[in-house]
Amino acid sequence: MKNIIIFGAPGSGKGTYSDEIVAKYGMGHISTGDVLRGEIKNGTELGKIAKGYIDNGQLIPDELMIDILAKTYDAQTKGQGVIFDGFPRTIAQAEALKKMLADRKDDMGMMIELVVDEETLMARLLNRAIEQGRADDNEETIKKRFEVYRNQTAPLAEWFEKEGLRHTFNWKGSKEQMLAEIFEAIDAANK
């Protein structure tokens, strides 16, 4: 099974679709947010370094994030591939991930891009705030996250296009329909 990078704006369903893909194909799932929280909670050396950056309101340097992901990837990989959820977010991160995987005689596999209009995304995230009590899902913060996504992360889609890895799926109102299209693309890529 090829590795998958799941890509999309906040609220596009990356976690939801990752869970469905993992259930169907038995892949590993590397969510950078979960990995960082786990490293910090477990007090690992990498977690302590990452916590220092986070506590000072700084972004974790790409090199450190790749080290953390490499450790997680090595622990999870059993030949079935993994889903990278929340990483990479920049071209520099994508190039670092490509190199890390190449060092292991592996590759990125494919990028699944989830495209959902911002009105739908806003409604989903505001609903998530109510259901999960997430303080970071308020309208002002969501608008800032959309802006960061448009300016910093969305350009990465073109990089994946040039690499021949980009598979785009547009929301048409049905999770089941989108999931069927995603499964079809994964099956075709793994033949």
C-alpha cells in the first residue's frame, strides 16, 4: 500500500476521511498534532525540545518535525503504508518529507486533496466548536486559519501537482460519494 498525504483546508474532513481509509486498508495514521501531544506527554527528548518552542509561541522547526515524524513512521510502518495528516504544510516540509522517505527507500505515494467551499467549512467548524467544546473553532480564529491556509499551505498543492501525486476531490454534499471516489483512486494507485 502506498503512503497517502491527506490535504485540505481546516474542516475539510482530513481526520474523518483518514479514519475511513485506515479502517478499509489497515494503514497507519500519523496526525502531526497527535504525535506532538504524545511526544510532549511522554516527556521524550524530542517532546521536550518541541515543548520549548510551543511554550515560547514559536513554530516547531521543520528539521525537528521531520525527526519526530521519522521516529513515528519507523514505528508504524509495516509495509502497509501510512496516512500523513497535517503534514506537510509548506514546500520546504514536503521536500524534507520526500527526502526522509527516500532515505528509507520509500516515497510519498499520493496526495488526496479535499476541496470544500469556505461557507461549508465555516459551518462545519462552528458546529464542531459546539459539539466538541473547541475554543479554537470560533469565527474570528477560523477566518485567520483560512487565511493562513490560503497563503501558506494551499500553494503546496501545485508542488504535489508537479510531482504527479495530486488527486483532487470536490465536496458535492455527500460523504459517501466522496469516499467512494477516494477509495477508487487509492485502488487504482495501488494496482
